[in-house]
Amino acid sequence: MKKVLIGFLALPFLLASCSSEKEDITTEIDKSGSVEVVMNSTQITPEKEVIQIKYKIWKNGSVISERVVLDTVDALGTKLMEVEDENGNTGEHPFPKNYDFFVTVQ
């Protein structure tokens, strides 16, 4: 019974700590020793995209190494999205699907 009561009492605190805000966004890079990575994808044809990954390695306030990796991958196709023009008219228009990037830091 005690464990259940403690669980119910802790629930509001757990829910309050969850938020949709991105608290881990970095506005400034620690240039004393870090690896900066920028990732993006660009559709080059309806069938192909280029994934670009840029690396900068910082040490003591200076970039000691830079590298760019390009990879051509199959495009994901298109999806229909509802759009509205400046006159208020709505309609569906195809937009290219984007790759999602997930990064694991060890």
C-alpha cells in the first residue's frame, strides 16, 4: 500500500518533468574540445537524395579537422499535404518525404 501511495504522489512530479520543449538544443559550441556535426538531406531527383554530414573537430578554440561525407540514397517518395494559397483556397499538393535523423552519442 505504501508503494502505491508513493507512486501516486510522485506521478504529478514525473508528469511535470515531461515537456514537448527541446531542452537539449545547443546555442553555442564548446570549442575547447568537441565534435560538431551538421546533417541534412537534399533531393536531387524524384528518385534520389543526397545525405550530407559535416564534421568539425574543435580543440583549444580552433578547428583541427573538417570532413564532409556525401551519400546518395533512394528518395522516400511524396506525400499529399493540404495547402492554402493567398486567396484562402485549399487543396492537396504533393511534397517530398524527408528522412528523419536519429543520433546516438556514446
